[in-house]
Amino acid sequence: MALTGNKGEWSEIYAFFRLLGEGKVHAGDADLNKLDLYYPILSIIREESKRYEYKPNQDKHILVVDEAGNVFARISMDKLMSESKLLLNAIKESKQRAFAIPSTESFMGKIGCTKLKAPSRDKADIHIVIHDLRTNMTPTLGFSIKSQLGSPSTLLNATEATNI
């Protein structure tokens, strides 16, 4: 069965591919403008049916490591950048509320990625281990991805489970 999602859900995969392709997270200012300051990515962790860690290495490839420490896949960072560009175009061109992108789904399977979004119990959509060159620390940071490609994103999802 094909994965279907809205623009916001597909944007989580876009951000994942793009971050892996670039190998770094840029800092931003209060107005969301990208700064010259960046943090190298040591790994991105995704919880799927299995836990996978995506680790950039010195030869511009990403090693996909499963929870047992086995290398599941090896993919070039350039390939991830080209896949991110194709995905961004597909997201922008879609006129449907929920849609499938078979070529992206096929690529996702090759790197152990089977879901579009993080489980709703997780507050973060993506977990990234960075290297802070200033402090020489390696924190694991959780990020919530909000896309402006479709309907305006909200900071709070109003559902029956929302309790204010």
C-alpha cells in the first residue's frame, strides 16, 4: 500500500533528506533568517519499525545503522540532495490534500525509512546529534518541523486529546 500524506507530512521527509544531504544544521535568527553559523550533523535518529541512525562519514556518504549496529545501507550525500529537490518539486506541484509520491517512497525503502512522520506521542519530528564546535559538546536535539508549503502550520494541533 502506498504511503500518502499531506504537504506538511511530506515536508518532514524533505527536511530529513535535505539535512542528511547537507550534513549540517544552520543557526537562524529571531526572524528565521539563516546565519553563517552551522553545526555539523553527527547523526539523525529515526524510530521506525526499527531504530535507525543516519551517520555522515568522511567520504560524503551516509551510513544507515540499525539498532544492532549493523550497516543497513550506504548512500551518497549528493543522492540525498537530488532526492530532496525532486521531493520538494513534487510537494509544490501537488494540488491534492493527501497524495503519494511513488519515486520518493521507493527511495525511502532503500534507506530504511518507512513512515512519513514521527509518532504523535513524540514532541519532536526529528532528533539530530550535532557537534557544537564552540563548546565541543555533542547534544541530541529534537526539532519540530513546520512547513509553509501547504496550509499554514499551527503550533498546536487541536484534537480531542488537546487539553488546555
